[in-house]
Amino acid sequence: MEFSNLAFRRDGDVGILSLNRPTKRNALNAATIEELIDFFTVLPRSNVRAIVLRGEGDHFSAGLDLVEHHKEDRRPEEFMHLCLRWHEAFNKMEYSGIPVIAALTGAVVGGGLELASAAHIRVADSKTYFALPEGQRGLFTGGGATIRVADLVGKARMIDMMLTGRIYKGREAVEVGLCQYLVEGSSEDKAMELARAAAENPPLSNFAICSAISHMQNMSALDASYAEAVVAGIVNTQPASRERLEAFANKSAARVRPK
Ligand code: 1HE
């Protein structure tokens, strides 16, 4: 696949997808969103077992390409359709069934946070900061923050972030739920470690973990419990799980113990 705004490489079973506009702080222009759609359309039918999503340069992403938006002078329906493309990209990612681990650094703001929040795991380093500066820019979120960021941090914190421009970083960002890991060294190294570990799981288990849970969040508790039983019926009887259960029964499988 040829990209102008993304870059892709493989490291064994893990794919490394980079936002590749470092001179523009990986601002998300319309073309980048189309490339993300193309990538996440093909991904589930590839043999890549996990993805590390990163930004080239010092910042993960500065969000919506404000200069393009300014130049395009879009009409309401044009921006609505653009947002629908963002949703297409981020939904494909969240529901792909392939684990996506976001390796964050620098700015994770506005649409950049919307993208990061569609990943399955977020890893921050000491330079990472999170913000929703839409209020200050005279804008509103359009890439799913009202769903995913509110889900991560809760409605009250999201409203505060948008109204006041509040920035979260460090331990506080972990505590409010914006990221699950905070590392002193490289977020990419940690993300690779997590991706390699996830890639060891049977693909069908990862498919369920990285699509069924999101689908079930959209259902009533009654429908979700039914869907969970159906998914478990398929996943928990797969040949790969039988082999792993056999290994547990004959005491050759690792035990679950803290290090
Ligand atoms: C950009 C963008 C952008 C940088 N769109 N071009 N997002 C924001 O409000 C964040 C806007 N960006 C910033 O606050 C800063 O750029 C950063 C703090 C992220 C980085 O600062 P710095 O000093 O390293 O870089 P810079 O000098 O501000 O920018 C370097 C270049 O990147 C410059 O381009 P150049 O051609 O003049 O060199 C900037 O124009 C460009 N650049 N950020 C376009 N965002 C679906 S709705 C979602 C709504 C939102 O996402 S709102 C949040 C928008």
C-alpha cells in the first residue's frame, strides 16, 4: 500500500504505523484520514497480529489540520461529511479486531486525542500531554471524542478540558484514564513490548477482545450478555484454546502470578 501521509513497516508479527507529517506536527488533514481508512480496511485480512500507532517527530498529533480547514473554508455539510470520514477511520480501527497500541509523545490534542482514544491501549512518555483545545479554537470535537474521550475520563472532565483548555500529563493523565501506561523511557519501546505480547494470543481471542467489547458497550446489558455468551461459545472452544487448556492441565503453562 502506498502512503503519502502515513508510513508502515513490519517487525515480525507487529506492524508499525506512523503518522508521517512531522513538519506539521502530524496534524490530520483529509488525505491522512483517507489513508487511515484504507489501512484499517485491509488490516483485518492481513497477517499482521498487532499494530503500534505512533507519530513521526516530537508530537503524536496536533489534531485537525487547522490550516487546511481555514483554507478550505468548508460549508457545514462539507465538514459534516469530513467528520463522517474520521468516524469511518477510527471505527475501523477500534472494531478491527487487531490490537492497536498507541505510542504517545508530545501533543496528543484535539483530533490527535480522538485518534489515540480509538486505540486499544495508550502508552505515554514523560513528554506526552493531552488536551482538547477546541473551545479556544472556536471549534467542537468531530472525530468521536464525545464518545471515546468521555468514555475514558467521564463527561465532567471532558467538559472541563474543552471549556478551559486544561492539559493533563504524567501520573495525573494515567489516574484520569487518558493512558494506561506512563514510562520514563520510550513509549515506543513499551508499546512494542505490549504489541508483541498481544500478538502471542490466538488471533480469534484478540478479534473478540478488540471488537466484541466495543460492540457490547453499545448494547443493552441484556443484549450484551447474550452476545458475550455467543462470542465465548466460539472463542472458548477454538483449537488454540484447547491446546492452551491442555498445557494448563498438564502443568506446562505459565501460572498467573505477579513478578
Ligand atoms: C499545524 C497544526 C494543526 C501545527 N493544523 N498545522 N489543534 C490544536 O489546536 C493544536 C495546534 N498546534 C499547536 O498548538 C502546536 O503546533 C504544537 C504545540 C502541537 C506544536 O508546537 P510547535 O512550536 O512545535 O510547532 P508550531 O510552530 O506551532 O507548528 C509547526 C508547523 O506545524 C507549522 O507549520 P509551518 O508550515 O508554519 O511550519 C504549523 O502551522 C503546523 N501545525 N499544528 C495545521 N493542528 C474533527 S474535529 C477536531 C478538532 C481539533 O482537532 S481542534 C485541535 C486543533
